Amino acid sequence: MVGQRLEEDSKALVEQLTKQDPSKNKVVLAIVGIGGIGKTTFAQKVFNDGKIKARFRTTIWVCVSQEFSETDLLGNII
């Protein structure tokens, strides 16, 4: 999904996220894999896309490490 196809795959995900009606069901996506394959780069590319910024009134970037506290994570989001 990532690597050489970063541009193509990020555009496809942006299209999927922006074509849905925001008043309907929400979509939760997870990007998983071993370290160093480009998960963060891929997520940043999608997050920073102009279509995402135009479609969603509020966006939040949250980094979740392997060891985290739900309370701290929620506090960071708020």
C-alpha cells in the first residue's frame, strides 16, 4: 500500500474519505505494519491533503505510541 505507490494510494484514500457524507456513519482506519515502512509518511500525506482540509472542519493529528495512557491520549486530543 505504501512505498513506491505512496502518491497513488494516498490519493485513493483521500477520495474514499472525502466522498462520504459526514452526517452518516464514521469510518475508522488503522495504518499498521512494522517500523520503517512509511506509515507516518502515508498518514501525513493524507492528513495534509487539501481535499481533507476542505472537507473536514476540524482535523487533529495524534501520535499513539506502543505504550500510552488512554487518559493522556484523550487529554492531548481535547
